[in-house]
Amino acid sequence: MSATSPAPTPTPSLPLRLVHPNSRCSGRVEIFYYGQWGTVCDDSWGLAHAQVVCRQLGCGRAVEATQRARFGQGTGPILLDNVQCSGNETLITHCTHQGFGSHNCHHGEDAGVICEGNVPVRLVNSNSRCSGRVEIFHNGQWGAVCDDSWGLNEAQVVCRQLGCGRAVEAPQRARFGQGTGPIWLDSVQCSGNESSITDCELQVFGSHNCYHIEDASVICEDHQPLLQAAQLVCSPNQLEVGVRLDSLLSAGLSAYSGQLAAPYCTDYRMHGNTVWYQVARQAGICGTVLTTNTTHAIYSNSLFLYPLSNDTLGLPEIIPFTCAYPLETKTSLNTEIRPHLPGYGLMGSGSRPIANMDLFRDSNFSNSYPGGQVILPVGSALHVQVFVPENDPSFAVVLEDCYITYSSNLDDPMRYYLIHYGCPTDSRRVSMVENGLSLYARFCALLFPIRGGNPYVFLHCRVRLCDKRSQNCVPRCRGRTYRSVDYSAQLDPVTVGPIIWKN
């Protein structure tokens, strides 16, 4: 069967919706074109296509791409067929397709999607967790909301979403300062009963006619007894939120109903009178969002707890939580600097990772020297590997400086640099094998005594972690020397030795 519509050049920002009686972030995919809603055929439909739809609607990651009219058959025209997406497109209409209205399908082949459904929301530029400028995390960036049509109904939804009680005020005109990122939402229309601000009627993300002087804000009551009773543990491999059973029961919540930002993440354990929910410390797992600055890696998520009743529309209590892991150490300081966390709710800090250095006899990095002293023939090659046992693959190890000294003292003024600002100082004696690509950094060096008669030297390296998602972590070493990264995180220096010469 074939149908056509009078279609000039397709408009790239056509309205998109998911048709489902109980969810905004799952359902049959429909596009509004030439005055009517139409469906998409499931030929070639897969997870890459669903990823584009979920991102366009602000519904997080795609969980499933459904076929064969899983969410019922549509009644309007079939607008798209044989859609081809890479998964990185901003709009579903940016993907390749046959043309609007051109298809060989029937409504039994209507395509659908299931998305995670949670969009992180925060309030910033205030001394209170429950007041401030409204920002939404979308496409890897925090962005503002325009105050066009902004009122108490919209503020009510934000306050409920953040577990902050009722809305007291809906300030406009950038009451809590102007944002600097994108403006994601404009002309938001809420009834006040929605569970998420993105469940309200809104335009396509990023479509607006505003300036940051129009940034919207909220002021909430800040009732959070459940939040105050919760505990947060930021361990090296996972984030854990603990809530006492008696606190849950007194709040009318089911003890085992908890989920994280992704609905399928419900892993918990019991310890005494406390239910502990846990998630791996890794970006993208269960909706966890990772942001980095020059000193810390910051992981944020939320725990959703539902009422004891069987009412499927019962709104959850939300416990947002944020763990900051320090990744920078100043050798002149013996105390850790606590960062200003951009999140809300429970906040905690985790331990600092440790870099390990190993020395090898061969260029394949397979035959390592045993621990303790290393006896090295004068003028022979030493193969060095630095590894950080980091849980999150978002990071790469960058060797910033490696130098040898006479002593184990990092601040020994007599230094001979092998690597400086990420680059070899002498290409005839130092060869970089890998730097800034993975959790391993490797180089080879020809070592010589740096002072006559001294039988040994020590090797020191300063190491940084670099966020591969947003930075080019590989140092540029041709011509003029450049710093490898501007926004990275330095770890404790590592030292091996003594290395003893053998004539």
C-alpha cells in the first residue's frame, strides 16, 4: 500500500509525541505533519532510532525499540518508513527516510519506544536546596528554563520532583541570577499535577525566543524529613543510599519500592533496620550523571520511593544524592579541599584513587621487575607502566611529568626530566608508547647515572586523569610544547626505586 502527502522540503522541527495512556516517555511514536498526527513504520526500526526519539523528548536513554504496534495501532497516516538513524541525530526527522507519506506498511507495524523517562532537574545559585534557578540536564549539558508562561503550577511540579514540598513562589526575570548554558525549555504549560517538569506541555528541547535575563526560578517549602533521615556512602566502586525502615513506614512508603533514575535499577540489600540501595560508580549506569571539573569527579542520581498503596498514579518521594571523588592532590597541602557540589539532596565525598607504577624488562610490558630494588645495566632501556584501577571507563591516564632524582624525595631540587608537560624531553632517549588513551600510560627510556659515583636513582611520575567524553586527552608533542589538558584532575605522584646501576 502506498500513500502520499503534498510534501515540500520536510520541516526539521516537527512536533513529536509518544502515545500511551500512563506514560510520557514510552508509547507509539507519532509525528505532527500537515495538520494531523501520523505514525512511523517499524521497518528497520531499532535502538538507534529509539535513542533519537528519547533524546528529542527529554526522556533519557532508550531502553527498547518496540515493533508490531506494541502500544496499539494508530489511525492517522503512516508518515515515515525505512528510517535510518545513527543514534546521534538531534531530531528523528534528521535521520534518512523515504520521504513523508511514502511507505508500504499498515498500522500493525507501528513503531514505538520505551525510554528511561527521567530528566535530572536542579536548583542553583541559592543557599537552599529547595530554591534557585531551574536547570535541566539534557544532551550532556545543564540548561535553563525561560519564564514565558512560568507560574505557580510549573513551580509546583519542580518542587514535587525534587522532594521539596509545596511551591511558595515562581520567580521570573532571573531572580537567582542568569545562567550561562543553553536555554532548554520555553512556554512550559503545567496543570500542577505532573510528576516531572518534562511531563508538562512544552516545545522541542532548545526551541525558544528568550535570553538568560528571563531564566525561571522556584522557591519551595523545603519539607524533607525523609531526606534528613537517609544516609549516603560514596565507596570506590559504588554509590549507596540507606533509608531506615521505620522512616519509610511513617512516611507511608513501601520499603522495597525504591528505584534509581532508570526504572529497572532496583538493587537493594538489608542491613539491620536499614534498606540500602546501590548503583555502580560509573557514568550512564542507572541514569547516573557524571560531571568533572579541575579537581573532582561528581556523580549524581536520585532514589525514588513509592507509596504503600496500589495506586499506580501515586507520586514518589525523591532523595537526590551526589558523590564527589577528589582527583587532585597538592603536595604542599595535607588537607583535602572540599568542592562546591552542583547537585542537591544527600552529598558526600569518596576516596582518592591511587596510581600504580611497574617497571618491565621488555617492550611488550610482559616481563616485570620484582618489587623492591631494580638493578639495571648502565645505558639499558627501562620500560615504565603507570595504571590507575579506576572503575569508570570515562577517564584516561595522562603522564604529565616523569623525572629521576638521587633520593625518594619528590621535591629534590636535582631532577632530570624524562617527560615534561606530557611530552618526552629527549626523543633520542625517551619514547612514549601510550598516553591519554586508556587507564594505562607507558613509555620507554634509556637511563644513565645523573651524577658520577652515585649508585642509584629514583623515578617519580605525576599523573592526571582526563575526562575522555569532553576532552582530547592525548598530549600534543610536535613543535612547541603544550599542556596535555586544561581541565583534568591530578593524582598523587608515584615513585619507584631505588634503581641500582650495574656496570
